[in-house]
Amino acid sequence: MKKLACVLALSAAFLSTDALAWGNDGHRAVGAIADKLIKGSNAEKQVGALLLPGESLESVANWADCVKGSYCGPQTPEMLAYVAANPKASEYHYTDVPFQKEHYHDGDVGTAPDDIVQTLKEAIAVLQGKADPALNPHGFSKRQALLLITHMTGDIHQPLHVGAAYVGKDGKFVVPNKHTDIDTISIFDSRGGNNFLLNDEKIASMGATQIPGENPPPREGVPKALTKPFHSYWDVTAVDYAMRRISTRTPEKFAQAVIDGHPAVDKNSGDPATWPYQWADDALAVSKLAYADVSTGPGMQQTSKKGDIYYNWNLEVPNNYPVPSSAIAKTQLIKGGYHLAALLQTIWP
């Protein structure tokens, strides 16, 4: 058992990456829903003026992730300029409020000046045409603001991008009350669930028996991993299950199917600058469901290539986890698309 735990931990050490929410298909689904909902409106006209010929919200939905490397293809001059001007760009995509909390508050434990709520608030102010430089400290252009909002409205509806899990020495979830509590001695950060490891074979077996359709084939040239980071499960696997449950295999078909179902989506209220706070609070509520009946094993100390010490934990989820998690993913993708469309139509009525 000790040898297996070691193998699991080492395999995950090579898989750890910066947090990416929903994966390619999930983000495109959010953009595709919004594309369809704003069709024929002034918002569509204003969006079109900021996008390049042939672009859509669906096609640019992953731009803010693609700037992080070359895995979407060669970096464009626009991407390189954005990265050079935004050295903390990878931090714009998430916040780390303890999932047990009810609300996001500026300055509370897990929040940061460059987190997703603050970045969305800034980008919204740019699209609203507010000229106060204090509202746009990063100097986003209107096009950049649109690209970020399109992506990060999806991000903020992924529960693990808001509700974070912190672990005590005994392997139990704990709630730090101040930033300094997270000291890697008595309280540890799970890095958005990236350091929680699922047995990939077990998860795939559960999905095969509980979710209709076939598991996607393994990617060529990519070795089969023994573990799947919990964050990766929510980024990709839960989205795949959500699409399979309504017999859709592409973001566009998923978008059309959910719109045809006339879903009931709560509307946001007040100044759009406050909407990211409302979305974060909703994601906190959903993150409690994502972590319901989930438990960790003992922490396993690891050393990164840079020599940093961190911990991984084997994670156990309920035996029916693919069913509720895929239902949550579907609901959150729908919220993301509808809220993105509503935001753009409120800014550009």
C-alpha cells in the first residue's frame, strides 16, 4: 500500500499545472450559449466590433488560458503583449475562499487583489466605458476586457475556482480564518483541488456504469495516468459526463440543447460591477456540494522541480459521484452562458 501511495503521488507531481477551469469544451459551451442568446441584439453588434472577423464568443472563450503557453498553437503578438503586461495573469482566474464560507468579501482569507472577482470587476468597468484609471489598474483594452470576461465568467461558475479546500495535519478539512493560518505546518492549501488525487481507473469505471455513452478514447502519445487531480476531474471529466447525459458531443450542440430546454436561471441584480460577487457566492454554495461526503487520506510530502515542498492527498468520493457532479457541471455551464449573455446585454442594451 505504501508503494502504491508513492506511485500515485509521484505520477501526480508530473501532472500538476496551473488551474484551468472547465477545459476547452466547457468554456466553448459557455461562449456558445451566450452567442446564441445575444443574437440579433445590440450586444451582438458591440461584441462583433471588438472581435476579429470570423471570431465568436465560443471561439475566443479559451483565449485567456491559451496565453499561458503554446498548447493552443503559436502565441500571437496580441497574446505575447498581454502576457508581458500582465505578469500575474495566471492569478486572475480563481480565488481561494474556504468552501465552508457563505460569502466572498474583499480582503478575506483566500482572496487577493488580482483574483477572479477583482479582475472581472475591472474588466466590466472597462466595457462600461468608465474612465477612472483606478478602476482599470491593469490597463485592459476593451477587447482584452471582453476576452477576459468571456473566459472568466465560465471560470467563476466552476465551483473549485472559488471554493477552496484547506487541510489540517490530521487530513481533515479545516477553515483558516486569516491568511497567515495557511502555514504549511498545521494548515495546508490544496491548490484549488489540484493536490487531491483520485484513482483514475476507479473514476473511469464509475463513469462507465453510471453515465450514458462511451468514455472518450485516450489521447495518442499520452501515457495513462494512475491518478486524476480533483480539479482536473471538474475541468474535463464532469463536463464530458454532463454532455453525454444529454447526448451531445460538441459545445455548440450542448448550447442548443440546453437553450431548447428553457432552463430557469436566476437573474443578477444591481450594478453589473457587483455581479462577480454574486457569482462567487453562488459558486461557494455549489462548492459545498462538490465536496459533500468527500474525504482525504494522509498527506504525502512532495518536492517540486524548483525544490519547493508541497503535499498531495489521496481523495475518496462517493460511489455515485459522477451522477451529482455531472448534474452540477451542466447547471453551472448553463449559468455561465446565461450570465455572460445577460451581462453583455446589460452593458449594451
